[in-house]
Amino acid sequence: MGELKKMAYDYLAKGESKENTLILVSQAHEGYPIDQIKKAVDDAYKAIRKQKQIAYGVNYDKRNTKRFSLKFNLVHDADILEKLACVKTMQGYIKDLIRADIAKNGM
């Protein structure tokens, strides 16, 4: 990470606005071209946003989802694997089968 981007990233991570960060980095590096400073601030801002989006997704998954893993034998479960390979989405297909079973047999 370049010096300008690192400084911009640090300011943004501490909660400074994009505009204030631009001013602060410009003041600290008066000799640099403004276009170079703007690009560094924009790049740092995008990096911060991406990190926040990833963190939000992880937190959302922790609160709202449950993950299961299934293990299939290549020989004994070949018919199941062949069928799953042909469906549009494995998850959707399995959910539909379970819901159909619930509708037919209840919980």
C-alpha cells in the first residue's frame, strides 16, 4: 500500500469522512498532485467499504444461517451424485425435496 493510500486508509478507518480525509492528506503532503491524492483517498475508501461489506456478510451469516455438510461415497451414492449434478441448484433442489416431504408427512 502506498504512503498516501495508507494515510488515507488510517484516517478513514478512524471514522473521518472522505472529504476530511482528502483535506488532511493534502495538508500532510502539500507537494503531491491533487489528482494523485484523490486517487489514493478513493482507493482507500473503496478498500474500507469492501471490508465493511465482507464483515457485514459474515455477521449476517452468523446470525441468520446454518451450514450443513454432506459426505457422499463415489461408488455407493453415484446415483445421488449424478442427479445432483443435473439440477439447477443443489441447495434449491434439496430444500424443495424436504419441503415436499414436510407437506406430505408433516414435521
